[in-house]
Amino acid sequence: MLMGTAPLYHDNVSAGVNTAAYWLKTTDKVRVRVGLWESPRHAKNTTGTVFILPGRTEYIEKYVKTADNFVQLGYRVIAIDWRGQGLADRPLPDRMIGDVTDFSEYQKDLDALIHQAEKFDLPEPWFLLAHSMGGCIALRAMYRNFTFVSAAFTGPMWGIVIQNSLLRPFAKTIAKTAKVLSLGTNYAPSTTNDCYCAVAEFEGNTLTPDPDMWAYMRNHVRQNPKLQLGGPSIRWFEAALRETDDLASMPSPKQPCLCYLGDNERIVSKSRIIERMKSWSNGRLIDVANAEHEILMMHKNIQKKVASEISEFFQAIAANTAKVG
């Protein structure tokens, strides 16, 4: 349900691109925020709509450059702040903890986004562009919603990397025990209330090799502290393990996809991504050299190249779908 306009701390938008943000209420009464980008010159000749599904800790503003690239290619673009992050409702008194009890809650957020896209009469075909945790949410959605013609993933969270080698073998047991002991809303082991981009140094960071994009992300969270998020709760971690394990046991969806994977990926499980893409008969894995987790947060020339590749893929799939239809 649309609740009215919301703030949007946007910048770096090309001339002629209109931006807006709105509050939506989900079926379970959580307030989330959505952003919309469009260009009047494409109003009568659009190539479709791209739904950007961000990762954990992220927020709409992070994807302004990405949205702008796709608007220049003729799309409308819509993105969301998932519950528990960005300016969406956060369930715990400590707002720096990222928290859900089950990943099905994110599907409710996505359902609200889809419903509003219909109300906005956003043009079809519809495509998914999903990063990290958004890739996990998108994969689940592709089994239950065939509105989306195809998808592009960047560093999808189809498995979780547990950095602490001592904790790794016992991660599931620790998470389940903590929930039983009513400690589920504590920070997951080895995480804190620090926002990574706000406190980490560029040298050795796990997100991007591009200093300009590192500064771009850091400036967002330092200039607008309400966008910051720290580590996940133990119950988020346990829910994420359950969801990724469940998805790993399922055959790949019918819709075609592209998947980009940085050669120095250190945030999500590379093996889970490679395994999934080997079994996705109409999917294609693209290895990105000299890349970390954030394929869409690399040098602007790489961003434009990736956007063009994804657009060409989307349009080819849409054309084939139209012929079959």
C-alpha cells in the first residue's frame, strides 16, 4: 500500500532523469521505501522495467548510478530498501542490527514492490537485477512469480562465507542454540555495530577495487548516518543459512539468467554460485577479472559495459519470449 512520498538522498543523475521515492506498507504492516527512476523521453518507447534488489546493509541511493545507466538504455528502474535496512522500518531497539526471523519476510517486501509497480503501470517486460542478499531473495521469487522474464545477478548470496575458521564447523549449531536461549537478536559472532563502509579503509576492502566508488559508498553512509547498518542478528544468520541451504537443494528456475562473479569474491560462497550456474541450463556465468564483491560498484566504464551486456541479454530474452508467445 502506498503511504506517500519518501526522502531520497540522490545525486549523480543525468539531466532529464526523473527520480522519486515512496513509502510502502507490506501486508504485515512493515514500512519499506522504494525508489523510481525514469526519463520522459522514453515514456512512449521504453524497453521495459528493471527491478533492482539490493544486498544486505544496502539502500536505494547506492544504486543511483546503476539506475541512471539503465534509464539511459531506455528502461524504467525501481528499487527497494528491504525491511531492517536503509530507511525502511527496523524491528529492534538497536537499529544497527540487521534482523529478520525468516527470509519469507523479504518476499512480503518484494510483493509490495511488485504490487506498487503494477499501480505505477510500469512497462513490461519486467527484469530482475539482484545483488548479494538480493540475489537470494530474487532466486526464491523466480520459483513463485513468473512475471519476471529474466534475471541478472551480481555476487548472489546463494551460500554464506564464514570467515572465522573455528566457528565454521559449528555455525548452524551455534545459531540454533542461541535462538533457543533467546539470544537470537544479539549480533552474530564476529560482527559488530560498525557500518563497514563507514569505518573500513579502502586498502584491502572486500567490496571494490575502484577508489572513486569506494568514496561514493562511504560518502553516502557518512553524510546520511540513518543509512548505516552493522552486523546481522543471530536469528538473521540462522534464517540465511536455512534459506540458502533450501534453495541449494532445488533445481534451477525456468527463466534464463546472467550471473557475474568477481575473481576475488570474499563475501559470498563462490562454490555455491559455480555449482548453481553449472546446473542452470539457460544461465550464463561471467567471471570478472580484478573484481571483488561489488560488480556494479567498479569503474564507471565497467559499470556501463556491464549494464549494456545485461540490457542486450534482457532484450534478446524478451524478443524470444514474444516470438514464443
